[in-house]
Amino acid sequence: MFKKIFNFGPKKDDKIEWWTVIEGLENIVPVQLSTHHLPDWWTKMPMWQDENVREANKTNNINNKGTVRRCPAIPEFMGMGFVVSLWSDVRVEIFEDGGWRWNSPAKEFNFNSHGASQLSDWLPNHSKPTLVMKPDCPWRVRTPKGISMLQLPMFWHFNPNFTVAPGVIWTDIHHEINQQMMFHKKGVFNLQRGTPLAQYIPIRRETIPHTVTNETPELRNAANTSFYHVRTKFGGGYPKHRKDHIKKGECPYHATNK
């Protein structure tokens, strides 16, 4: 049995363990960091709408931010956690009467379904999937005590055939991760090995106090400080603010993993 260890978390001795129950699969379609699965459309997108815009932004046009490629929030999200990809080819047929069947190239790979009464019957009509297929995922994961895995669909990949249902799994005590693949239409689907299925982001289970209030002088000062960290630079203000924050030792994650 293969066990792959990744360092991840606020403590140096924390680790996330991924392993497969099918020996050798780790050499073919391993679980990978999400940074290995950036969508093609994103990597091909330029930072700027055109060269003239880029040159203008160097010195005077701070309001024109170019393309969404320059948005720091999206690539950070895309690169968080891990991606589990489809571990084999699979052919799925969904018939007009609601019936379905599947075929995979090896007997070790199995797929089941969520009956309509388990989910689909209860959803709004405009969002009902044609099939909820639940594979027997050959991957297991164990996280440190108190850390769950947030399971998310591959939001920015825009798969036209299916979307994996989001959810949270207490992977410190339960290690199976059988995805719910919600198909969008009927027909024949030849899904390829290596197709990204779901993104898994480790999250710590904790309750954090919150407030809802009017703006105070302290909150206004905090908002202005963060705003002008960005708007006092022609470009790169946000990433520089993050780097400065890390250098000061004010980021708990980075401070404990130096």
C-alpha cells in the first residue's frame, strides 16, 4: 500500500497522509497539489488586455487592472489544497427514462448511484441532475486531529458533463472520500483518466467569535491601511502587503513553518 505524506498546517509535526488501496495507482494518477491543475484557459490568459494598457499601468493608469489574471484571490484559491483526479477511464450512459449504465477498463474500479429519492427528488426543478454517480474512490486521506477536508467541485474548470457535490469530511476520523458526481444532461459520456474530480482543502474545525456593527474609528483605520497598501503602488501592492506581513511574523501559518 502506498502512503504519500505532505507537510501542511500550522504545526511543524502536522501532516496530511494520502494513500491508495490499489497498489501502483500512486504511480499513474497520484493525488497532487492543486497548483498542478490550473485550467488551460487561465494559464493562457495574458495579465493585460494589450501591451498599451500594460505600459500605461506602469506609471499612470492604476484604475485599469488588466485581465482577471491579475486578481490575487483567484489563483490563490486555485492553488489551495489538493486535487483528486479520475483514476481510470469510464463510459457512462444516461438514458431518457432515467436508467443508466457504466463501464470501466478493470474490475477494480466500481461506480454506484445515489437514488433519486436520496437527493435529486428534493432539489429545485432547474437544478435536478440527470444522475448522481458515486464512485468507489480508491484514495484515502488522514488529517491531523481537529482538521477536516473541505470537498469542492473544480469550480474554474467548468466541466460540461458533471459537477462534484461540495461537502466537509472529518478526515481525522473518517478516511474515505467517495465523491458525488452530479451529471448535467443525458447521453453518452466517455470520461478520461486524469480528469480532475474535486479539490480538497484542509480546514480546522473551530468556532470563531464574530461581531456585526457600525464602522468604528479602529475599523476605519484598518480598512484605510489595507486599502492604501495597494493603492500607493502602481502595481503589485497586494502581494507586497502579504510579503511584508509574513516578514513581520504576523502570519501564524508562515511564522510556525519557518
